[in-house]
Amino acid sequence: MVNPLTAHRILERAIAGSRWLVERQNQDGSWKGLRDPKKVDAFYKSCWALMETGQAAAAHRSLTYVRQTLFTAEGDFSPREHPWHKTAHYPYVNSYLIVGSMLAGRYELAMPAVSFLLTQQSADHGGFYSRFTTQGEKEIADATSSSIAGIACLAAGKIEAARRVADYLSYIVKLQPEPKDRFFTAVSADGRLYTEPGDGDDAFLRIIDTKTADQCWFAVGLPFAFLVRLADATNEMRHRDLARWYFDFQARCIDPWDGYSSGKAGWGCAMLYRSTGEARYRDIALRVAEFIMSKQNQDGGWYCRGRDLTNADFDLTAEYTLWLSLISTNILARDADGLPSPGDKIKIPKQKPVQPLGETVKRTIRAHCRILRNEGAKKYLQYSYNYRKGQISGWIKRSPN
């Protein structure tokens, strides 16, 4: 009989993923085995994942490498390899690095990065543009870019900017022509719903259909997770109600919790379980974690065996490490009786105060004189005998002056 999945086991797998990353980190923060280590794709998720799993020093090394190699004077991060990071979800890279930098206290990187990120928010609807824009320009904006940017805004304390993201996520829901069956994930530069995407990746990223399996679940799962966080930050019920709309839409889809892109919704469910105690959210989070764990290699990483490591391998390992950690810790925060016990406890000996040698000698002579005066020579000899055997040294040291 297979033991039921527990949050403790999920946390152990997250730590295994974190260990895989640390074992492949060079001293300068770059990754071993990469032919071209100067692409942000391999680094942008690692700091957040490492901080969540207790690897702060490795997280700092990663951020130092990013700052020295991949950080621009404007507060942006480049170069980028994957086309999605250029034309589909431009703020995605920036936002993960902001959250990780804020967690690590690396404000010299986080604050300029936040300032740059805010230049990519639409003044019209509050969403974040999917492609890089200069001042005065307008571009397509989508739910994924906006939601991850909203999470970064929360991490940086930019609550009003985060609220404007929620306004965008509400606005795009109202534009949906068939909200029970399909979700179009973006609005065009003129603020209209983007309903005619091209083929391939564009269609995959911009349309979610409840009657199709294996889709881009993070396009609704990430808004759900962001809105749960925003509701906690503001205590405004409207954000939690909107979060449930995104959750309910994903729940209507075919096998929505069993895909490679289900991790964000699993995190959102774990957070909702922590705050509400509703078992259905815990069960979904555990199911998502189980799927992620089923794809993990024995050494802790997520990668294709039999070939050289790529930027995508470090990206995926950092992401799945992060989701497993966040899912497990949110569940364990509610189920306190399931907290893991440390295997090895570090015992720190109690430090004894050190007295000057002269003061110790004086105290000892006074103690001997007191015994002779009060007890007599016979008793004193008995005390001396026991003292030499080490049986009353504590008594002498404790004697008052």
C-alpha cells in the first residue's frame, strides 16, 4: 500500500531540488555545465526558490552574478533567450527576480528593478504589457504578465500598483464573451479583448478552453494566486471573490491539476487552505504537488536525461522547487501537528563565565579559612580530602564572600 502524500514529503522533495541547484552552482553564482551562462533564462527563478528552501548564501551568489552580468543601467535584465521572455510575457523575468531580491534583502538590485517594472504598467487599465514598451507607447497586456508583476509589486510594498492589476484582471473578465467556456487572456493595445491570436504559441498562451486538456493553466492559475495574496494584503473581499472566479474557471477544465503548468494554481490553493481551512484546496494542492514530484529525477532535478544541461533545465528545476516549497509550507502552517522534526539537533554548550585567576585564589583561601573557623581542624581535613577528590569543588566556588 502506498503511503498518502504528506506536506512533509513534499518539502523534502523541494529541498532535494534546492540541493540539486546548489551542487551545480559555481562560486561566482553561475551554473556548471552551461555552454552559454550569460542568459537570464537560467537564473531568474533561482533566488526565490533558494530563499524559500533555506539556501540564502546560494541565493545571494545567484543575485550577485545576475547583478554583475545580466542587470542593465535602466533596471532591466538581459539578454533573454526564450522568445516568450521577449514577446509574450516580458515582465515575467523581472518579477521573479524582484521577489527573490526583496526576500534576500538585495535592495541595490530590487529597487531599480521595481522602478523599471512600473514603467511597463498601463495607465489605462492597470495591466502590465506583454512586450517591452518605451514611455508613451501602448502594447498588448495579458493576465500572466500582469499577475506576476502584481506579485512583485506586493513584495516591494507597491500596494496601489497591485490593486490596479486586480482592476485589470476584473476588467478582462467582464470583456469575456463566453466566460463559462473560454477565457481570452489578453487585451490589445487599444484595450479591446484579444480574440484572434495567431497559430502555435500565440494561440496556446492567449486562449483557454474548458473543453480542451493540457493547456496553459498558469494563464488563470497565476491570477488566482496573485489575487489570494492581494486579498491577504488588503483584507478586501472583492479580491478573494475574483480569485475564486479564476479558480472556478480552471476547475471546469479537463484535468486542470495534472499538467506542467498547474504549479501556480497549486500554490494558490495551498494559500487558501492556510487561510480558510477548506480541505478541497489542500487536496488540490497535494494533487498538483504529486504531479510535479512524479517528474523529478532521482538526483532532485527536473531535466531531460542523456543530454547537456540547458537554461530550461535550471529554469524548470528552480520553478518546481519553488512551488513544492510554497505548497508544503502553506499546508504545514495550517496543519501544525504535521511539522517535520529536525533530524539532527545542534547542541550549543552553555558558556561559563570566566573569572580572573587572582579572584579565584582569594575566594578559595576565604573558603578554607571559613571551614577551619566554623568546623574545626578535623572537619577541615575531611573537607580537604573530599576536595582533592573533586567532590566539593562546586561547594567552594558557590560559597559567599
